[in-house]
Amino acid sequence: MSITGFPLVHIFILGVTTSVWAVRTTENTSQAPALRLFASSFNAGNILSKDLGGDEMSQLASLLTVGHETPNMEADLVIVGLQEFHDDGYPMADYIGDHHLWNDLSRQKLDNINSELERLATPPNDALEAKRAVADSLKVMQEELRQALAKFREVMAANQELKTSSQVTEQLASAKAWAQNVSRAAGSLRTDISAQRQKTLEEQLVSLSEASEAVLSKASALPSLDIADKLRPIQHWTDKVLPMMTALLPNVWTQEGQSLAAAFLKSIKKVTIVEKKLTSEVTLDKFKEKVTASQESLGLALRRKHANLSMKLEADVNRVIQDLEAMGQDQEVSTSSHAHADSSDFTNWVKGTEAAVEKLLSASPISLDRKKVKTQLFVQKFKAAFHCNKAWSKKNRHYDTMLFVYANPWSKWTISPIEWFNSECANSHGGSRAYWGCSIDNNQGLECGKAVNVMLLQASHPELKDPLRICALNTHLSFEGEAGARMENMRAAMEQTERARCDSVVFVGDFNTRLHCQAGSETTPLYERSVNAILNKFCNEESCELGNSKEDEMLHILNEDTVKCLEMNSNKKMPWTMSSQSNSLKRFRLREAAPVQFPPTYKLMEKGTKKCFGVKQRCFGLEKKCICNKSGKSKHNPAWTDRVLMAGNNVRLETTSYERRVPDKIDSDHAIVAARITVTPQR
């Protein structure tokens, strides 16, 4: 990897001085698509997210993420490692994703999407003409059906009673004069009346049937090809713009955003709904069923009355003139209690189709904003033991080691986590939120939160045949043990990435490395000196540069074949012993994101802290916190404990910035470190 550095500069973020080491990279337009990563780490000093005020939470989230969306270099993946931090229910994790990631990019993308959707949703003239033609055709159809229905209802009303012909009436009058010839007259009368009544009944039924058929014929004619033809320009336009609209609306929405996008697309698809409403026989089935039912019901009633009268007539034959008078009265039979055609279904259909056509080509309003965009979040947490977070004093409590990974919702890369755990790296349930990956427990005795979070992710790109496998690691290592123990913890973590076949690794955290390794033949570690004596070796008044210092434990472990560090023993006369062992980590080719060109990340105190003065303190620029060792203990002396490391296999890794940031509103003695890294697959 070739990296060219620029001079160290100081910038101000939310009133905080941040040291930035910039890196120049050369673009190669012929190379494979690059995956841009942003990684940061912070030892929060055993705080609970619920105890953070609004300003504290805002500053912390900003310093953990600022720089991730440098214009035209926006990160595809953001990795945030936190140590000694408690985020029960993940308010901080969600706050970072909802309020501090890809905001400018989202606004830009959403403005473009809203404008493009508005443009695409504007129908062309031929579609508007088609809508008018459909509306005109619909009015003609509705009027024809309305007339047929009115005629049917008229016929229904006219046939509510069983009719008696004029000839029957005359015969009844004659029958009264035939009293002396009752038997012969009654028999002849019975036969003649029955025949005439049957003829009249059949005429009524035919009239009903013809009116009913006229209505049904008009209703059945509605699902015609004429409507489908008129709708075709609208359908063509819809078919053209829908895929383009769908492509503009990737699955990056919150539930509210999903509902809004779905309603918008549904409004564009109205043509299909309208066509079904206008041309589908199902649309008028209810109405047609009621027309048929009304006809059949009235016809059945008339037939029953006819049968009843015939039976009475048979009985009346035996009652001479009195019974003939009764027969005259029997002709006045009402069937008005029977149902007639109900027009409510027709009215509802008319209103429904008119409303549907009116809505045709009228897109639902849509205005997408940042709140409707969902940022994917993947979590891995190593929960501190019960005795760690339930200590009697807040000062003695120790919290969790947590890894948050966020995927850029607008990236061309598709990021997804892959399940990864084994006997050496355990996964635990995340309660309401799933945990991805696993954690290696490095606690010794009653230690708290000493672990490595491991998360395996897959990154796919349309221009790449095979996806990249990315390993994101976060750690909090123990300062109690020796350098060799920390090296072995790192080795075990890197073995997980090897087994997971990771193409690239980003390893962040509080590694608790100190300035105590052997650069030559010294017998006392560098961190035994005063704050100023240590800093004078690496810093001026404004900045620092660690270089290739062999005294620095991390650089020693990353670069040397044999790790030689001075460790404390119990011999008061010779308290330091040189520990030497073969480097078990070096084969993984793990290296720092870039040369360290910023002040130590530990140990920080507010300016003016009691006992922080003289050789015990050094302040840089306008920072509100200073390097200070008020206790005087060697391990509380300045150190670059917090780092961003990386490794790759068949990829090119380039770093575009490596920074230290001091959150003055948070009560922690550590600084944040952050790096922007580009991963380019080797074709």
C-alpha cells in the first residue's frame, strides 16, 4: 500500500479540536469498484447512554461519524466500536443511524427522487385524452343501462297483480244469469277461465323476462373491448414509468416511508384497477343477480296465485251463484308484497366507476424525507458480567463492549451480515434485536468487558462476480496483562477472520497498548518517565508523530518478528524484566490504518483538573481536555491505546484519513479515533 501524507492539520467539529492526518490517493478509473469504509472507536469511560443529555449524545454521535460522507467519497459501511458503554435498548445506536449518518446524501438523493417521481407521474397528452375518452364512454354506458333499468322497474310495477282479461269478466256476468244451468255453466266456465288466466299469466311472464333480459344485456355489454382499447395508452404509459419509479424507490424505508411509497405506486397502477372495475363481469354481478332474482320472485308469485285461484275455482263449482260471486272477488289478487328490482347496486357501481376514472392519472402525493429512510444497523455486544455493572459505586462499574455496523442505504453495494460463531467465539441473544457475529471472552478472573466482537459481512456489487467478505472487529483488551497476552488475544481474533475467509478486516478498539517495549538495550520502559518527558519524544506544542517507534507496543507487535517488551515484576531492585517471544500475529499482515500523526488518545483530563500541572500535563491547541497523569502511575502515562487496524487479502487497502477526536462533553479519559479506508478488489 502506497500512502502519501500531508502536514497535520487541526479542524474544529462542534467546538472540538480534531487532529487530522490526510492522505493522498490516486484514482484509477479502470479498477474494480471500491468499497468505502469508515471506522471509529471510543472507550466511553463506563457511561450509560440513558444518562447522556441531548448535547452530549449529539456531540458523541457527531464525533464518531463525522467525515463518513465526504462528498463523492461517501462510506458504504460505517463501523463503530464502543468500549465501557451501556446502551440498553440501543437508543444511542439508533440515534446515530437516524440522525447522523448520510444525512446530506439522503437529502440530495431524496430531492432527486421527489423531483424525478413528480416528472414521471405527469401523464402525457395521449394518456389524458384516453382518460377523457373513457369517461365519455362510461357516461354513455351508464345512461343506456339506466334506461334499461327504468323500463324493467316499470314492467315490474305493472305486473305486481295477476291480471284478468275482459273476456273473463263478461263470462262471469253471464254465469250469474245461468243459475238454472249451474252444473253445465260452471264446468264450462272453469275450463274457459283457467285457459284465459293461463294465457294472461304467460304474457306477464314474457313481459318481465324481456325487460329483465334488456337490463342484463346492457350490463353484460359493459365488459367490452372498447374500454380496454381506450385505456391502452394509459396502460402503456403506466408500464413504462412503473419500473423507473420502482427503481427510484429501493427498500430503504421506515414503515412510514414504505406505506407512503406503496400508496404512491398503487395510485400509478390505477389503470389496472379501473379496467377491472369497468370491464370485469364481477363488477356488476350483484346487480345482475338482483335483477334476475326480482324477475324470478315476481314470476313465482304470479304462478302461485294462478294455482291457488284454480284450486278455489274447482271448489266453487259446487256452490252455484254464491260461489260465482266469490270467484269474481277472487280476481282481485295482489302480489305487491313481492320484491322488485333494487337499484342501489347500480347506483353504487355508477359512483364507484366515476370515482375510479376521476382518480385515474392522479398520483397520490409523495414527499420523501430523511425520517422515512431506514439505515440498516447490525449489532454485536459482549455484555459485562453481573458483578461488573451492579457494583455498589458507579465509579467501580464496568460496562459492555459493543460493535455497531451501519450500511449506506444509497450505496451500490449490497451489505448483509453472515451468521458467524463457534466454540471460541460465542453469540448471544440480543433480546428485541438480533446479534450478528460473535464475541471472544478474554476476561481473566473478575475482569469486565475484556473481549473482541467479531462480525462477518458480505458486500455485493453489480460489477463484481463474487461478493467481498468483510470482517469488522472491535475490542477492549486488558491493561493488566503483558504485551504477549494482548498479542495472543489479537491473534485469536485474527484466526476467526481467517476461518471466515475475510477479504478485508477492520479491527478497532481500546487495545490498552503502552510505551514499554524495547527499542534498544534500555532496561526501563519509556512510560516510566514524566508526561512531558514522554511527549517530548514524539510531540511539539501543536502535534505529535509516533513514527515507527519500537517503544510503542502496538507498532512493535505489528512489525517485529520477536516481541520484546519490559514488564513489571515483584523485584523492587530490578522491577522490570524484558519479556521476549516470537510474534504469533505477524503472519496475518495486520497493520495500522496509517502512520499515527496525532497526540496520544489516553489519558485525558479536563483543563484545570486537580493535580494536573507542570510535568504531569500537556495540552494541545484549543482542546478542552489535556493529557494528564494525576496519579503518577506508569500505566496512566500518555499512550496511544486506541487504534484502527486493517488487513486484506486480494484487495488493495488505502486510507484517506486517520484522526483523533476529543469529546469534551463526555466524562472519559480516552479520545475517539476514526479512519476512512477504501477497499478495492483486485480483478
